[in-house]
Amino acid sequence: MAKSRSKKLQQSLDRFVKQTRKFIKTSSWQKLALTGLAIPVVIVVVLFIFLYLGVLLGAYGHLPNEAELATIENDDASSVYASDGVLLGKYYEINRVSVPAEDISPHVTKALVATEDSRFFEHQGIDLRALFRVAIRTVLMGDRSGGGGSTISQQLAKQLYPRRQYSRFGMLKVKLREMIIASRLEDVYTKQELLNLYLNTVPFGENAYGIEVAANRFFGKPAAKLKLEEAAVLVGLLKANTTYSPRNHPDKSVGRRNVVLDLMAKNGSIPATVSDSVSELPLTLNYRRDNDRIGSAPHFRQRLRADVQEALSDLSHPSGRPYDVDRDGLRIYVSLHSKIQQLAEEAVLEQLPRIQQNLADDWKSRKQAPWEDAFTSVLKRSTHYRVLKQRGLDEAQILEELRKPRRMTIYDGRQSAPVDTLMRPIDSLRHYFTLMNAGLLATDPTTGTVLAWVGGVDYQYVQYDHVNSRRQVGSTIKPVIYATALQEGVLPCEYTSAEQVTYAQFNGYRPGNPGDRYEGAYSMRGGLAKSVNTVAVSMAVRSGLSNVARQINAMGVEKEVQSIPSIALGTVEANLVEMNTVYSAFANGGRRPTGIHYLDRIEDSNGNVLVEFDRPTETRQVMDEQTAKIATYLMAGVVNGGTAARLRSTYGIQGALAGKTGTTQDQSDGWFLGFTPKMVVGTWVGAEYPAVHFRTLSRGSATATALPVWGTFMRKVQQTKGLEEFRGGGFPSLDEMTLALLDCPDYLDELPIFADLNLSEEVARALGRFDQSEIREKVEDKRQRNNESAAEYAARIARELEKDDRKEERREDRKKSWVKRLFGKKND
């Protein structure tokens, strides 16, 4: 059977050869020539039809219909705008911001047409003349200077529907597909719409998509404000993003720019004289790199992302899918002020290098810092260590591997910048373990509205947000202790001894003072200004620890506070958000905001409001107004003559100011919480792990860490033009009676006997000439009346004592008289 089929095939082949020979012998040369030409033409036509049908059937990639093309949506970056309209940063997978045609400089569209498709307005997506030029000059003659044959519409098709590679006839297949898509695009969109879609779609290098992003990246301005020479630079980039990068290859960029200008002149878009003059201009850039990790307030923007997603969770995109913050071009408006945010970031970066160096200096004389055990624990939890562990290496092998040097980029805290270096991975982990960081939060005291949020140093290297980090707050809690004491009836001028006391009822708790100083007695203002621990604990115990704990929670610390005496020294854990809320109550007359606010509204890419949040107006009364005023007066003493006096002397901060420093055990954390009538600002400085701390108070106290950050920031705010609304004003004044109650020395060498009698210093001074035992007896018998001033009370007690003295003198006179009469001599 097989032999029969083979025989028939051979016979057919023989017949074909015989007929071919006969055709050649009997045909004229003209007929043979035409046949020779027709055969390849037929083959090409058949191949073209075959490929064309394959394209139409989608065999070489998805072929969109006109309905799909009419609903094209580019993935656009969502933008975050500050309250003053400045762009803070973006969220995206593709860094693109689409803008309407009227927001693109005419120079750009003219340069684009002249350079990429001079007959754009004459064809319908396919330029046959350009294709013929490519076939003759590029393919046959090998001259590539004439450019390609793709129209703007074809290039757009290529961007919207990326090419796939095929092994046979690959370029022909993709070109056919792009031509069909381009033709359909021409049927769906007007020429101007196509230009706009193209300019919003194409990449300009460095992950910058669309003309708006490119204009801001290279020239620091929107596309609408691009000059002719700037537009020519950006259009020139389209030929080769890397080769003609104005940042990396300025000379090549200028050369390509001038080619674009020359083409514009030949096209008639600009006069030749303009082209010549502009070609002589130097390249001037205003380069601004931005991405989702670069820009202003990066730590805040990561916190914001979750809030935006939650706010939009109940809404659907017009296409029916959920909103996507990375691709839907949302416009997100927040309460942060761009200039205040900038100053806050500057303050952190200016001070941290000095603080980092101080940490190194503090331990340079020691062979080993005390946190080695803590570092070993962190090392074993690191990604590097776990990966090697999963590969089956034992501990010795892992450490050996981690000690092999390699090239890497790290963030250098002493330079406030990333640096390239050769370093062992284990040393890199140790470097970040001991890296000093900071958090800064500025809010409006009346509403809790956030004005600035600095979560740390460079977000590319340290993503942890230290605004939300919960740490022990140290002495920043002491104003709440004193405020509670005031509400429990303790007078501001009651003196409290600084002596060290053992509290047997609290398991022998025995708080100490820095430097072991326990001399003298302090009024409230003095005790707070000098941050005397023993005085603060005594105040807390006298006020009732449960009362203190309730007050701390009521003022904004969310985690339940234990009723133990150490809370007076700041063993309470809180973050900057909570502590700003606490201090807002002092600044706002005893009323605190219900929380912080930063998200104002979210709009879609067309400016339609999707969600809007009103600025809060509700507050919660957590303290008597008079108590808040007195506490503010006491904290002003901290600034004017206490632990924060450098704010006046070193940083020159003027006006109404109050606050409190806080340093935790072993100098692990430095805090400063302070406020003006217009702003509450909290700063924290420390390492990510509390085990890393300073050795000395001189380098590690809050006065040397958190306060300088605060002072640098506030000095910038006071000196920067345009921020007048955030400075000035005054604290509410105190009445004469309250001022009289506060009129006493901050410190006395000895505890006066009047302290436990609730007498002010003014009364004590007025009664100083009388015997103290007599004063005690009289005061216990005749208490101060309502609405009776300290001076009036002192005068009344003095009159009573003088009356008693006169009675005693008369008794003595009568006694002497009777002795003389009876015995005729003086009484001995």
C-alpha cells in the first residue's frame, strides 16, 4: 500500500517537471519574465493575507475593537496635596499624571509633530510615503538617518498594547497589528485627542510617564509652563530616553534638542531665526526626583495610604471595580502645610548627625557597648540570618557568611545621606541597630489638625514610623501629675521636700534624682522647672495614684495606665500622637481634641469629590480651665528658667511658650513636648531599640537630643515668611488672686513649717516674725475664708497673734505688779 502511494507521488512529480519544461520551451521571454515577477508577488500577497487574517483573529496579540479603544484608561499616579496646594508625593505603579490638552504647552505638540510625524494631520494612522521611504532608504540602501515609518498613532498603539516577540516574520506581524490599531484609533479620536493621549502615555525615562511628570521631573514646572527650549528637550527624549537624558548626558541632550528645533523650523512651526537663537541657549534644569518613597512626608503618606483605601472601601470606580490608589489618578488633599513640613524635615536632618556623633563619642572609650546581647537577638531575627538558617547553615557558618564584605548602599546618620561602601552584612545590621532616629509631630491644639509629620530619616532605608512608635515618655508626663495635684487641692506654693523617700506601701519603691541631689524644697513651679523626680512622685502619691492614672488616660493616652508611683517619672508608654493630644488639653484651656485629623478630601482624576471630611470642631473637657492655665504657667517656667531654658537662650524663640523635657532610664529616649498659642509640637529622639542608649546625661538627655530638634524647627517657623498665622498670640492671663497664689520662690533651702498648713509664701513671709508654734495653732483654728486674699488672710492672722501677744504682755505686767506688792522685789 505504501509502495503504491510512493509510486503515484513520483509519477505526479514527473508530470509537473515535464509540463514546466514544456512551458519554458514554448513561452516567449516576456511571458517568462512576467511569470517570474508574478510568482514572488503572489507569494507575498498570500503571506500578507495570511498574516493579516492572523492579526484580525488575535493570533499575534489582543486586537482591541473601537469600543474598547474609546474607553482607554491610562494607569495614573494618585497625588497627595498639602493644605497650601503643594504636591507632597504620589502613589503609583507607573509614575504618570494625565492632564488635559489645555494644560500642555503648545510648544510640546508642535515639537512632537515636527519630530515624530510631520504629516500627522494628513494621514489616517498609516503614512504610506513614510513606509515607502523606509523600504527604499532604510531597508534597501541601509541608511537609517531618515527615521522610522511609524506614525504618532502607531507609536501610541505600541505604548497602549505592547509588542510580543515572534520567531518568524516577527516585526511584520507586530507592525501589521499596530497599523490596524492605529487606524482604529484614528476613527475613535480626533487628532488633538490623539496627541493628548500620546503625550500622557509615553515614557520620558527614569520611570517618568507622560509630559506632566517629565516637566516636573526635569524642569520643576507643570507641562503648561514649558518654554520652547524645554519642550524640545523633552520631545527629544522620545527617540532614546537614556541616550538623550538631560541629567546624565547634557551635551547629547542639547544636540538632540537642537535637532528638534531645526525640524520645527523646517516644518514651519517656528521661524528659522527663532530656532537659531534658541539653539544657542544653555541647558538649564530644575531636576526634582520623586517617587512613592521620595518626596515630602513619606512616612505620613504610608499611614495615609491605608486611610484612603478605607475611606474608599464602600465606593466603586465607574468601571465597577474597587478604586485603586496606585492607578486611578486620585487627588488626595491633607491638612499638612508644605512649608511647615519642609522645616520639620530640615530640623530633624540638621540635628541628627550631631546626635549620632555624640552616641559614638559616648561609648568610644568602652571596648563594648552594653547592648551586645540585644543586638544578637535582633541579628537572629533578621532576614539575612533566617535565609541562611533555612539553607541549613549552623550558627558558626551563618556568622562566617555574614562577615564576608560586599558592596552596598547604607544610610549614614552622620552625613544624613546614603553612601556606597564595602561592608560586612553583620556590620550593616549593627549600623542600623545603632542608628539614631527621630519623630516630630506638629498639630493645631484646638482641633488636632496635623501640620507636620516626620516619621524618621530617609524612608528608602528606614520605613519605621516613629510618630506612631510607643515608648516610655519620661518626664513629659509630669505636667499631668502637677495638674492632677492642683485639681486635688494642692496649692502651687506648697513646698515639697526633695529628700529621697522609701514608699513602704509600694513595695519599698525609692525614686532617685539625677546626680543624687536631694536638698531643699520646691514649689510646684520649681519642682517642674527642674524636673525633680522625688517631688513629682510625692505629688502623685498625695494626689492619689488612681486619680493620676485616670487623668493621663482622659487627656489622650489610650493604653490603660497602672496606678503605680513610677508613672510620675514617665514609665507610661505613649506615642507622639497621644502626647500631642495630652498637651493640646493644656494649650486649649482643659479641652482636648477627640483625636488628630489629616485627611480632608479625596477627588477622582476629573476633580469630582469622592469623600470629604470636615475639620473637627468637637473637643472634650478633661481638666478644669483654671487648672490648665496654672499648668501652662508652670510649664512656661520650664522654658524660662528650667530644663528647657535653651529654647530662649540658644534658639532665640520668642513669645508665649511652654513645654517639658523628658528623658527615660539610661537615656534611651529623649522627648520634648511644647506648645505656643497656635501650635503643639512633639519631638522624640532615640534608636529603634531602647537597648541602644547614651552613657552620659550631658550627651543623652532630652536637653541634648529632642530639645534641639524642637528648637531648630520652631526657630525656622518663627523666621520664615508666609507663616505668620502660625506664630504670635498669648496664653490666657491669670487673675490677681491666682497670681498671688503662684507668687513664691521656686526653691527654699529648708522646708518651711507652713507647708502642711496650706499657707502660701506670701502669708508665710508676713507671719515670719511670730513664733511658728503659735502660727500653727492660730492657722489651724482660723482657716482662710472664701474670697479672702493671701494678704488679707495674713493680716488677719497677724492681728490675732498680736492681740494674743498684748494679752500675754498684760498678764505678765499684772504678775510683776503682784510680786512687787507681796515680796517687795522684782520677779526673777
